[in-house]
Amino acid sequence: RCRIVGGFSEIKPATKEEQKICNAASNKKAEKLVGKNFDVFTAKKSRTQVVAGANYLIKVHVEGEEYVHPLFSSLPCERKPLDLTGIQTSKHRDDDLVPF
């Protein structure tokens, strides 16, 4: 049975697990969402939300002073794998990690 939706956690340093999520992200999907391919995709900070599965909102360094905020979601109760479901672009190191 699916769990009740909860709020996002406080912002924390990204973990090795969250970097693995970024590494496994389909760069083709990120490219499709933003029209750009990223050579660097380094997780820096994150927030998580436990729902029917989990949501991961991660601050990712992509090049120079540019960051993106991808949102990854999983719904194991529907047998759906972790997926890149959205991404905010043109972010900077000091921009807040705000759910969208």
C-alpha cells in the first residue's frame, strides 16, 4: 500500500547514493528536457521527500558557474523505477533548492 505524502527534508550535502542517482540519470532524457547535453553532472546538495516512493531534488553542478535542479521520482508501489521527472536550469551555487 502507498504511504501518505510528506514534505521535503531540509537541504543537506548530497550523498554518494544521490550521486549514483545522478550518474544513472539518462543524459538523453536531461538533454531532451533542456535541449543540452551535460559533460559534468555532480551532485552537491539535496532534499528528499518520502511519498508512495521517494522524490529526490538535487542541486547538480554542470559547468562553470551553472547548476541545474533535477527532480527524480520513484513509485515502487506502482513498480515504476527511479526516473528524471523534471529539471530547472540556469541555476547558481547559491540558489535555493525549492520543490517544483
